[in-house]
Amino acid sequence: MARIQIPIDVLTSRFNISERLAGFRNTSLSSRFANMRPISEFFDFKRISKPENFGEVQSRVNYNLGTFSSNYALVFVLLSIYALITNTVLLLDVVLFVCGLWLLGRLNGQDLVIGTFQATSSQLYTGLMVTCGLLFLIASPFSTLLWLIGASGVVIFGHAAFMDKPIDEAFSGEAV
């Protein structure tokens, strides 16, 4: 039986995803959100229309991903916060892990001595990793991550595909 191979490179090269991610890595967080579009432009219901064909979808997605990239990053952050709030066990695990690392860092590599109990810093780090690791497996992080990828993909690519270009941008690529 022959294996089915999906040409991922062909799909990703049409949307220039690797170039967009390279630009995202090279910018700081403050400059990333400096070019955020106003909410009235992001939710302009007059510009929502059904695309005619896949070529128009591709053109709209390419334009809108560049134009609204900061807004889409904010949508992803908000969906991530929502995913953490709704998965309380995962939220508890993340808080426990961060607070545990902070408290262990405050020991400055010294042993913890409580009464007759003594624990080295490596034992404390191991105990934190085992506890948070088991809690992490119970919290079902993979289903939360897959939900986050699916929800943000539907919202972001749905908005990008149905939001039409402005009139001045629609005719800029045509020859006169």
C-alpha cells in the first residue's frame, strides 16, 4: 500500500507563513503591538463578503495577515488566556510550577532545612518536576493545545478570508 504524502511546503509557501514567522521573531513585543489596527477597522462589517474563488481567498488572506497581524496576535493571546481559565487544572499546574521555581530560586542553591528535615536543591527541583509533571499529564494539555490551534485557526483565517480589501487596495495590483 502506497503512503499518501501531503506537500506541506506547497501549502505553506502560498501563504508565506515562514516569512511572516521570521518577521515575528525579529521584532520586540512593544513594537509588535504598536501597529495594532483600530477595532472599528478590524470589525468593519461593511467589508465582509463571500470570496468568489480560492484565488480571491488567497489574496485576501495574504493582505489581511499582513494588515491585521497584531490584531491576530492579540486574538491568539486572548484565546490562550481563555483556554487556561477554562482548564483550571492546567492553570493550577502552571502557577505551581512558576511559584515553585521562584521559591527554589530564592534559596540560592542552599539546602532547605525545616526542623530535622533537610532537602538539597536538586531534591527540591526533582520533587517539583515530578509533581508538576504528573499534574501536567492529568491536565490534558494536548487537547487544550489542539483546541487553541483549531479555534485560533478558524477565527483568524475565517476573518482573513471573509474580510475584503479596502477599495484603494483592491485596484492597486491591476494594470491600467
